[in-house]
Amino acid sequence: MKKKSLSFNITLYLMVFVVGLILLLTFFQTQLLEPMYEKSKMDAVRKAGDEVVEAITSGDEDDLTETIWEVSTANDTCVRIINTSGVDQVTGNMGCVLYRMNTREILEQYQLARENGNEYLSTSDGMGIPGGPHADSPRPAGRDEMKNLTLTRIVDTDLGTSIVMIYAGLSPVNATIQTLRLQIIYIAAILFVSVLLLAWIMTRTIADPLTKINNAAKKLPDGVYETDPSTDRYREAQELNLTLTQAAADIRKADQAKRDLIANVSHDLRTPLTMIRGYGEMMRDLPGEKTDENLDVIINESERLKYLVDDLLDLSKLSENVVELHKTVFSMSELVKRNVRKYEFYHKQDGFEILLSCEDDMMVCADEQRMEQVFNNFMTNAVNYSGDSKTIEVRAFRRENNVRVEVADHGPGIPKEQLDDIWDRFYKIDREHVRRTDSSGLGLNICRHVLELHEAAYGVESTLGEGSTFWFELEEAKSN
């Protein structure tokens, strides 16, 4: 199923947010307004009762009078205090219903308070308190139903018992709710228009640059990515542009490397195949040419083909992480000495001088066959790039808790800007002055994969005109 566009999703999410916000606002303003208002008023009446009771217990008449005035003004309440003799201690707003209650009505409120832990809060509809004057009086026509709160508190002190009564009216909220509903309609209209405008702005600033980047990225398979300056409107889009630009450069580089690999492998294959075919035809067509020397040439060139195919297969397996390491504890000292002897052929044939410095009994835990492959690739690389000096130095020694192996040549060296690239797949430096050997040219890339599988440190140090030193380190293991 085709996915929706970013601009569509932005608009949809904003609309859903606005609808949810309006519904939430409507619910709070219409459904919860009245109960929240009543609860707030009840809390205010109880707080006023606490303040009056505290003033009574203090025994200060002036403080009590001041407290009654403050709570009446602050909470829009009426306060009446009666002692057990039935006489008001303090008079308040004589116009409120509390002062129009008879003795029976007061006793009823007193009895209810006693039954409920010396405090009773009643809610009534109409013009008065339950059982009080005007309690059942009908509300005037056209007016919302009135509600009232009456708090009765009984205070027992050393001077006697006092009845604290606090009365407060609840203003009708129906008219307020109707006004809020009308306001919500206006707010909803403003929000919807604002959301459409905001969605348009976000589409222009966020979605449009991404659309342009996406269109430009469709050319990436060809290694082409053209950055549009108008898409760098925010950091993420700018970083995406940089990433795609680098990806395009990497694709071009990989494509060029692939072509170079095909050309190099084709050249390396063609040479031994030509030799094998030429010598084979000569032995077939010319009497007396079936000699051991000619057979040796064919065998040697076949070996060259085998090395090339083996390296290609190894590189493929290592790149796909399908190679399993078979680690054992073995002597790196013996591995180095044993393999250095193989290169005495170059000493006899081409005059190479191989200088070996190797400490004894250096044990490591690794895949011996793979580490031998790494060492021989380092050696072959040193032979290839030794230049006219024809001197190779091999050093194996302990370094802290590691075993370090170095293979150094005294050739032309490697430019500093190419040091990181020589480990890359398919990478080859200038072949000028490179000695012809049985190498496939893929050795360093294979070394990198093998050493990384072992989690070994490795690297190269090179100075132009002085030569290069390739090295790796493995943690030293205890011998069994």
C-alpha cells in the first residue's frame, strides 16, 4: 500500500491534535465546570470554618470579630455563632438566612453536626438551607436554580459550647456554560484556520526540502547527487545532504574500484593463461619441446592462477563474515621463522637480503593458518615494494603484554594521504617500479579482514623515500 506523503501526515496530525484539544476543552468547560466549582466552594467554606473555630478557641473577641469579617469578605459567606444558651455571641450579616432560622431549625442542624463528628455540610436547592426558611421556595421564573452550602461546626471549649454556622450561595453556571460553548466554537474555528496555515508553513519548510532531496537521491545508483541550496533550511536536512553527497562519492569510488578490479584481475588472469596456452601449443606442435622446463612453466603459471582464485574466494568469504576462526595456542616465533625461510628463494634469485630479529617462545591464541596468511601477505608486499634496496627487515618481539610482528621494506614509501586507503578492497597504488610476483594484489585487504576478526591491532608506518613498515599485535598467551 502506498504511504501517505509527509505534508498529508503533518496536516492530519495537527488536525487530530486540534480536535482532541477542543474536545478536552469542551469536556472541562461544560461537564466539569459545575462539579469543580462546587468542590472549590466547599473547600472555601470548610477553610472559613477552620479559621473561625481557631479564632474561637483563642478566646480573643477582637480576633474573632476580625476573622468573621475577613472570611465573609474573602469567600462571600455569611457567618453566625451561637452559644449553648441560644444567644448569639457575635453578630454578622443579619440579612442572610442564618439569622432567620428559628430555634427548631438550629437544633436540627446542631443534631446533624453531632451525629457526623461535630461537623455537617449540607447542600440544598432553592432559596435556603434544608429545613430552613425559604428552603422550598420556588425560584423566580427565568432564573437558574440556586444552590446553597451550609456548614455547621460544634466547638467545645472551657467556656462552653458554640455552634458555628457558615452559609454560602452557589452561583448558577448554566449561563456561563452557554457562553463558554459559544467561545469554544469561535476558538475551534480560529484553531482550524491556524492549523491549516501552520501545516502549509511546515510543508514548505520541512516536507518540500525532503521531497527535493528524495528526487535528487534517485540518481544515487549512478553515483550522482546534486545538492540544492534551498534544501539546507534546517540541520537534519543539511546533514542528510552531506550524507548523500558522501554516499555518491563512495559509490563512484566503489564503481571505479570495481572497474579497476576487473581490469587488474583480467590482466593477472590473462598473463598465466597466455603462458600456459603458448607453452602447451609449442609442446604440441614442435617435436622435442616436451621438456621438463616447459612443463615447469605450465605448472608455475597454474599455481599463479590458483593463488589468484584462492585470494578472490578468501576475500569474498571474509567480506561476508562467513569465515570461522579455529583458534589454538601456538608459537608466533616459530611461525615467523618458518615462513621467513620460504623467502630465501628471493635471496638466491634476485639478491634480496632478509634481516630477521625474533624473540623466542612468544605464544599467541589465534587461527594459525590465517595468521600465516597475514604474515606471508606482508612479506609479499615488502618484496613487491622493496625498490632497489632489496632489503627486508622482519622483527617479532614482545611489547607490554602483546606480541608484535613488523615487516619493513626500504622502498619508495606510501604518500600520507593514501595510508588509510591501502587497506580498502580493490585499492592499488601506482604500479610503477613494482616487482612482478605471484601476488594477486588483494593481500592487504585480506589481512585487514583477518586481523579485525581476531580483534588485533594493526597498521602501517611509512615515509616517502625511506620505506614502509607493516605491523600487527596479538595478546600474548601462556603456553600449556
